Amino acid sequence: MVSPAAGSVALVTFPFSDLSGSKLRPAIVLDSVVALLKGGASHRD
């Protein structure tokens, strides 16, 4: 198995919040941490 390089995009299986299933999502590899790429804008009040 090949480890992706830092800064590359990888497909990662992320579970749903209720753990009923999961979905393949793109993520950026940050050294030994993976950051989820989320589409759309988020809004906080």
C-alpha cells in the first residue's frame, strides 16, 4: 500500500454522524492528518 504525499487529494470513507453508513469523500493529506473537503459554504450565527 502506498502512502499519499502531503498536499495530495485522496478519497477517504467518512461515516455518517449516526453511523448508519458512510460515503467516499475527497480529502487533503496534511502530513499525518487528513482534512475533509466540504462543498458549499457554511454559515454560523
